[in-house]
Amino acid sequence: APLGVAVIGTGRMGSDHVRRIDEVISGARVAAVVDIDGDRAKAAADRIEGCTAHTDPAAAMASAEVDAVLIASPGPAHEAALLEAFARGLPVLCEKPLAPDAESALRVVEAEARLGRRLVQVGFMRRYDAEYRQLKELLDGGGIGRTLMLHCTHRNVATPPGYTGPMMINDSVVHEIDVTRWLLGQEITAVQVLRPAPTASAPAGLSDPQLVLFETAGGAVVDVEIFVNCGFGYQVRCEAVGERGTARIGEAHGLSVDAAGRWGGAIAQDFTERFRAAYDREVQDWVDATRRGYTRGPSAWDGYAAAAVCEAGVRAQDTGGRTPVLLAERPGLYR
Ligand code: ISE
């Protein structure tokens, strides 16, 4: 029988995942949807045969039709939903952030460690992007020698109303935090943030762009340009500089047209477009592993470590200083 998934939260990511499970993924079906807005939950459920609508995550998880949970509600609601899923032994794909701060993320890690087995995969979907996987394979295979530096670019077209400086770290740079830890296999030990005079396109009070610097346990240095009102497109790039060469991703532009005396192509406008295939692969891989009875991919520890680096990053934005990252001890489950 297909895996019955409860999708919690029917906002931008949640409704995209409902569509994905319904139309793209094999071996799973949307058995329940949850939203604090009952009308919105019902509207989503009505489009899918045999899908029930709920306003309370616990009620959805209690359904006999539900075998696994996809959490796509706002970050502050994640911890309670995760602990409920643990209590029922239900596997979870949890959108980032695992939890909004390091302290609550560590509580989730400790709760899962007490269970003694992994139930959580965190939604760091770049690990499923074809280009990032190629880069990881190259670095792991020693193709360019030891990695000395990463140069990363992360640009968004524009920010929605209410967007704040800390969100540049917590919502956006968090992906480079995960990518750095994953590509290098090293923890991030310190963060600094430099702020050029802001673009006139940024809303008043938002210091945009920023240059975020990481140091890693193995002595690598990583720079991240985060520019969330660049105006022209969604761009994510990464160049690894090794002892014997360099490697770049994020420059593939698909269709290129030469006409009327010009060459060029289109730039993606947002992450659902740029990372569509990565999201598909991520959710399919979660479904496949879950049906076979195990959990793999980015772990709760990865979610916690990212939250700890984000906290240091937000402090570094405020102080302008070099801010060390202090991590708790890694439980044996994640070694
Ligand atoms: C958004 O929350 C994401 O997760 C995207 O992947 C990221 O690129 C974007 O900057 C964030 O706002």
C-alpha cells in the first residue's frame, strides 16, 4: 500500500509538497492535511481522494491512514509536531528550520536520541540537487585536492513585506550553512558578517546585501554573498577552491538563444523553479527509505548544527565581530 502522509501546513511549501506527493511521487499518497486555518485545510483536502482535513497535527497523526508526516508549518510550530510524531513512532520529513533556535533544536535532537533511532529527515534539499551532488562527489573523490575555500552566491529577486535582517541568515544563508557542513564534512566554528552600503532597492532598514564568512573545524574559509533584493533573478552558485583546482556549480542556464545580435537565456525567478528537481528527488528518497523502514538524509543533528550557526550569524550581524559557534556534544546516534 502507498505510504499515507500527513502534510502539516498548507502554505507555500506545504501546498507544493501536497501537489508533489499527489502528482509526482510514487509510493505515497496525501492521507491528511493540517492547517490552523480550517477552511484552507479543507480546500486542500477536497482536491484529493480519501484525504482528511484537520486543524490539529495530533489529530491527523492519530488517523490509522497516516504512516508518516511532512512538516511544512512555520518554524515555531515544528517542535511540538516533531515530539508528537516521536511519541507515535512516525517518520518525519521536516522542512527547515528543524526549530527556530538552537535551544529548541537541541531538545528535538535529545528527544530523538532517547528514542535510539532516527525518525527525522530535515528538508535541506540542496543535497538532492544534481549539480551539488556532482560537486560533492568530486570533492569526496579528491579530484581537486583538499578544499581550501568555498565562494558562495545566494540571490533572491526581492523580499516579501515584513522581511528582516536575521531572516537573511535564518531563512537563506542556512542553506549555505548546511551545504558547507555537508560538502566539507566539517563543523562551522566561527561566523563574521560584513555589510556594504545597502542597495537602494532594499526596503528601509534592511542592510542588503551582506557578506557572511565561515571558518570550519578543518581550517577552510567560506564566503557567502547574500543579496535578497537583487532584482533580476534567483541565483545560487558555489565555487570550491582546492589545492589542485577549482570547481563551480550554478552556472548552467539551460536553453541559450543566439538571435538579433545577442546571446543569452533566462534566469530562474525563485527557488521552487531552480530546485524543483531537487525537491522531487528529496521527497521521493524520503518515501522510498521510509517504506523500507529507515531514515537517511540530513539529520536532526544537521538541523541543530545549522540552528547554532544561524544564532552565531545573527549575533555577528549585530556586533560586527567574529562570533564562535558553540555546539553541544554530538549524541552517538548521529556519529
Ligand atoms: C527560502 O526560505 C528558501 O528556503 C530558499 O531556498 C532560499 O533560497 C530563499 O532565500 C529563502 O527565502
